[in-house]
Amino acid sequence: MTTGRRNAGVSDRKLANQENCLFSCIIPECLQRAIQRLLHYFLHTRNHAFIILHLILQGMVYTEYTWEIFGYCRELEFSLYYLLLPYLLLFVNLCFFALTYVTNPGTVTKANELLLLQVYEFDEVMFLKNTRCPTCDLRKPARSKHCSVCNRCVHRFDHHCVWVNNCIGAWNTGYFLIYLSTLTAAAASVTAVSAAFLVQLAILSDLYLETYIDDLGHPQVVDITFLVQYLFLTFPRIVFMLGFVLILSFLLGGYLCFALYLAITNRTTNEWYRGDQAQCQHYLRPAGPLSPKHRVCRNIYSHGVWGNLGEIFLPAAHYEKNK
């Protein structure tokens, strides 16, 4: 058995070496190094590239919305409050985007190390007492983690978000959730207004009642495929933007549901990623020894839905309570 595994490992390494050689033959080594440095800069160092991309995409969507959709919808007598809702959501979103970006997520320092060690108890499963960060040379409070991008330990570390160029931790998770919620709502509102405009246009023009001649010369009733093609040729920018914000709404909505689930259960992305068996929990042991499969576990950091949300949106109050 051991010999078979060793031979399999050797075969895998040979295959990997062959693939690397083939890759090197196709792409020059200097270009490979440049791509690696570029990826390292974008994904493993603090920079403003994704913030700029974020603002450019947001600006392009709202420029198209203002330039075409808003005017057309006013001609079709859409409610002004309905049309202004995306702008209100944009304003709130940018405010909480800035707060998430500038707020200290909870950096662990020599000055606050002892205080932060008292906020959460150690579960002795994922977070062990007297553990030191080898990079910061500080004792690690429970639920903290060293961020390799920011090069600091962060209290109640959730994840590093490249879109706000900051870690999400104890002090800015609430801001991040509101930022994510308003971003999702803004994308959904632009999607709804754009779709309503195209549907209203098709209804008023009676386009769906028309017929057309196919390639064989036979008359055909206008179906949804033909209608979409016609609208795309007539309003290409609007249809393209609608497709983009529709997909974005689903992606953001899915991630928002996941983030809210973590919030109401008082878990972090870091704890979830490391697995259910290693997350912050303790075991309830009745009298007598139990085998691992009979252990009943619960999250020791959860204090009910409202308590968990209060800890996220009012971190100072929770900090003072547990200090």
C-alpha cells in the first residue's frame, strides 16, 4: 500500500513538471514572472485597484441609468419616487462604503492586547490560550487572526475584502453588512426599473402581438426570443446593463444571505471556512466518558439572534460589557 502511494506521488510530480514545462514553452518566463507579480500585487497587497474598479462600474451603471432610462421612464410617466430610489440607495451605499474603508477593523496592538484577551473566551478547539502570533509577536485573542494582506492581527476577524481595501473585523462588520445590503438593493432597484421600462415599452407598442417572416418565409408570432433580440438591437446599452445588474443582483443577494446567516449565528467567515469540526464551540459532557460521535456541541459565542446582531451593530457596548 505504501509503495503504491509513493509511486502515485512520483507520477503526480512528473505530470506536474511536464505541465510546467509545457506552460513555460508557451509563455515566456519573463512574462510568467510579470503575471505572478501582478497577481500578487492585486490579491496579496493592500491597493486601491478594486476600489477604483468598484467605483468605475458603479459610475457606468448610474450614468446609463441617468442618461437613458430615467428620461424614458419620465416620458412614460413612471413614479418619480420609484425612479429616485436607486439614487437614495447609492448615497447610503457610498456612505457605508466609506465607513467600512476608513474604520479600524479591530487591530490588535500592544496597547489593547490585554483588554481584547478578555472579550471572548477561548474554546480550546479553534482558539487556544497563550497562542502568540509569530509575525506580530502578540498574544492572540480568541476569534482573532493575522491578515497577511494588511500584515496585522485583527480582532474577531471575518475576512479581508479587496472591494473596500480593508479587513472586516469587530469594529466594521456592521458597516460592511449595511454596505452590502444597500449595494444589493441598489442593483435590484436598477434591475427592476430597467425591466419595467422594457416591458412597458413592449406593451405600449403592441410588439408582442406582431408577426414576422422567418428564414423559410413562414409567418411566425413574436416570441420572447425575438422580442429580446429586437429590444437589444433597439436599446443595446440598456439591455446589456440590465443583464449585468441582474446577474450582479443574484450574486450579491446570495452573498448577502450567507453574510446574514453568519451574523445571526455569530460566526465569522474565517470560522466557517475552517470547518464545523474546528469552529468555536464547546462540548456538553454528561457524567461518564463519551465517544466523539456522541458529543453534542454548540457555538459558545452565540447569544441569540438579537444578542448576536447587537454585538455586530453595537460593538462598543459588547466590548464594555465583556471587558
